[in-house]
Amino acid sequence: MVNNQLVTRFNKLSNGSKLFFEKIAGYDTLRFILCKKAILVEGDSDELIVQKAYMSLNNSRIPIQDGIEVISVGTSFLRFLEIADELKIPTVVITDNDGDIKALERKYDNYIKTKKKDYVYISYEEKEFNGSLKIGKNDYNYNTLEPAIIRCNTLDKLNSILETDFKTEDELRVYMKRNKTECALKIFQTTQGIEFPAYILKALEELNNNE
């Protein structure tokens, strides 16, 4: 693996990560290794929202124009961070806290607080939210991207962007959960102003400051 004139080999990674990268398609791995900087997110909807947030801060430029790759890694953040460790790739992780900040901080213990690294920033909502909404028999998770977007925008604004006509935020929460990618695409394509969660904006600020 080569990046910024640093060289390493897969055998320097943990056994689990070596097996992981040997099995997956190599395109995203190559994008990560060769990029100037990286933003790691969980899924396609997260990627679209982060791209739009970046554009809002950078005169409509998309991240790749500045050598920044936005990569959806599923739940494999730590695998990619092992490569970041070896190659010192400036990397931000933008992730949900899923209502359990302590568990998240245990997961990223080697990258936060007293163990924080100059080239890695883990960004997440530092508050847990809850409410009474249920979808079927399951409690609604107020600690993911979609409810975070609802919290920082008005119902009227989101109805306008998503071309919906919901009367309550709970109706909108259910709709956005069931139509994640469609909603993210409409937000990405909108010409209307929209606010983004502070933890996403903070991650992008940290990445811009990491030269």
C-alpha cells in the first residue's frame, strides 16, 4: 500500500483486517489508499448527506474535487482506520451514536480523548435522545442521521424539500426511516437551504484543518 510516499503491506494489519481486505472488492480500498483525505460513513444515505454538507461549506465543490474521498464502509470503520494508522491518512469517521455513547466510545477508544491521533477524528452526536415513537412493536431510534436532520430543520422546510405534506414530526420520522436513500437524494439535489447536524459540520471543519 502506498500513500504520501509511505509504504506498508497488508501483513502489518491485524489478521481479521487482512482477511477482510482480501475478501472485499478492492475499489474502495484503493480509493482510500490513494486519497489525500477521507471521510468514512456507514451507508449510501449518509454519503449523500455528507457530500451535500461539504458542498454547503465549500462553494458547491464536491469533496473529490479537493482530493477527499467519501467512502461508505458499513460497520467496518475500524478496519479502514488500521490502514489510516499505517499510512497516516487524514480521516474523519462520521457515525451515529445509536443511543449508547459509552459503547461507541469503547469501540473507538484508541482514537478519542487521551488517545486521539492527529490524523483521525471520530465525530458523533454527543447527546442521547429519546421519545415515545414506536414503529410496529419496535422503539424508534432517535439517535441516527435522519432524526438529527429533523432536529435542526423545521417540518415545513423538510416537507418542501422532500415533497411531502406531513402534519407531525413523528410522521416524518417514520417516512424518512423507511425511505432513507430517497430522502437523502432529495436533500442532495435540493437548491433550498438546509441545516446539517453540528457533528457533521464539526467533522468537515476538522478535516479542512488537517493539512
